[in-house]
Amino acid sequence: MQYPSTDFLIIGGGILGAATAWSLAQRAPVGSRIRIVEAGLTAAATTSQAAALLTRVRPDPAMAALVAQTFAAIDQLDAVLEAPLPLRRVGSLHLATEAGGKDYLQQTAETATRLGLQADWLTPAQVQTRAPWLAPDDRGQALFVADDGYLDPVQLAQGYLSAARRLGVEVVQNCRIEQLLVEQGRAVGVHTAQGEMRAQTLICCAGPWSIPLLAQHGVALAMAPVRSHYWISDDNPALFPADSPMVILPDANAYARPEVGGLLFGLRDRQAVYGDPANLPADIHGYLFNCDPDGWECLETGWAELAEVFPALAQLGIAHYLTGVSSYTPDGKPLLGVTALPGLLVGTGCSGGGIALSGGIGRLLAEQALEQPLSTDATPFAVDRFGAVDPFSEAFRVRCALARSQKRSG
């Protein structure tokens, strides 16, 4: 099949590709041609596996700015879409008992103040009123950040895409990109299963598949496919009201939020669990990591600390277990912007925060692609900030997986 050339070609129809297309369509010169190419169905791969916690308090100002822009993007989308996006603005409740967790809470409160966000200290009785499943004791501290929320990641991605289509963006699905087309040292298009596509600028938002795709052309992305996973309990609306907040438990390295009558809760692996980017399947659903493939070891390891504040866990059944793939960098920040290959930009490595960062990432990538003034400092996200790396080496993949194990926030 012969495709006409475009000004911008976005590789990957997940949430980052969708947000980037929408931002580009708003800012590009009139008549610009923008195309998204997705190997399967849009938003059906790693985007669909996300827990989608939108927490605004981030110690790094640039990261906080990206999340703030996502909230602004949601408001913009609500103004143009036929129905508002289902953002649950329930806030986040942070609960800690140990010294390290309390330090995290204090830092979160101070950062919230700097960002102009409301953060209130709660008593144990106030905690239970907001989240009946929690059982705090007098040793604990609790902080509530009212501005946070969550929403279905697929619906947000489809919202970006719907708004982008209205601005003329072309979306091609079920079209796998086999390799980049490079001429005279510049990326000028892609080879796909359906034929060649040429473009002035390529933007790769293909998640973990970006690693082997770009490695063919000497672009070594400093990230690795790392396991993210969560469980969903049996329904119990009395324990898990739909309007109860998200919960962050730094002592247990856990997070939770309501999920259709039950509780969605995640634990971060204390032992690094990672995959091989050279062996990722085309269909990520059903992909199991070699270590602890069913998550039982992680659940058993974290059970005691989680049960201290969630005693009902012992009586509740587990309805679902979902495991996904997150692209983690060593510092937990995304890889955004130009690469060593002229004509190619990337937006990936979101380290479990892609949904919350999506609006800001889409805007920043659009500004970089158009060589416009940047709304956010892009220095912390430079693609080459780690120097030369080998994303296929086990030592580097362990380094990336540890970034998830050491993460405390939502």
C-alpha cells in the first residue's frame, strides 16, 4: 500500500502518542499532516494495564509541571468532547507509621505547599471516615492531598485521540512498524507491514518496543521493561466506597484506589523483576516475567506490612491479578526529545507515571518537534543524560528495575 508522506509521524498509539498528536495538531502550522501508526489497536497495550493514579505532588518541579499540564489537558478535552472524561477527583491519602514513611509525608506536605496545592493532616478517625478499609493507629501520620485523582487510562487516551482526529490527525491501526527508514544519516520514515511511510519528523512513543526498534539504528534508550502489577479484591462497597481517596502507603511500598466496588492495590517488587527488550511479544497481554510470574512471592513478602493497615485483607478474596510492563529509567524520569539520529524524537521511559504525565509530555514533545519555546524545562528528561548505555545488558536492566523497587510515591 502506498501512503502519502506526512510532516509528522508518531510511532505508537498509546496514551503518549495520542497526547502528542493532539498537542501537535493544536500547535503545528495550518495544513500540517500528522499521522499516528499503531501496531494493534490504539491504547490497547501498556496503556490499558495502568493503574492511572494522577498524583500532582512531585519533588522535581519539571515532573510536577508535566502532571499539572495533564490536569489542564483534561479540562481542555472536557470542553471539546461530547462527554466529560471520568476523572475521579477523590484526592490521595498518604499514611505512614515508620520513620522513613513519616519523612516522606513531611516532604510531600512541604512540596504541596510550594506547588500551591492543598494538603491537610488527618486524625485516625478522619482517615477511617475517608477510607473505611484502613485501620490506622496512634503511631501513624496521615496526609490528604485534595487535588489528586484517577481515571480510566484507555478513556483518557481515546479522549486525546478523538480531539486529535477532529483537528485532522490520521490514525492507522493494526500496522506494525518493522524498522526506520534512514537516508544519509537522517530518519525519513518507516518500513511497515503495509508499506513504506515517509515523514519530515518521526516521534517514537512505542513504549518498551522502542528499545529494539531504535537499537537497529544505534539509538540506545536508557530504559528497561520492568514489571508493574496489582490485585483487585472482591467487591465490598461498604469498605470501598466509590468516592474514597487513593491511598499511598510508603512503609509497605504500596498504593490503592477504589475499583468498581472492590479495591485495586499494588505492591512494588523488592526483588527486581524485569524483562528482556529483545524478546517482548507483539501482544503484551498474558506476558509473564520469568521471576515470580504470578505475583505470589511479592504478595507474600509485602503481606505483613500491608495487613497492619489493611486487616480486612485476610478475609477478602482476590478477584483479579493484573501484570503489566512499565518502561523504567534509572532515575524514574522519562526520556523526552531529540535523539542522536536527526529527524527522530522519542517520548518514553515514563517509569509507571505515563498516564499522569501524558498531557505534559504531549505538549513538551510537540514544542520540541516544532522547535518552539518550551513550556517546561526539558533538561531533566534529556535522552542522552545517562551517557552510553546497553539496554540489553542484565546489569543495566537491574539498575532500571531498582528504580521501581525504591519508588515510594504514587
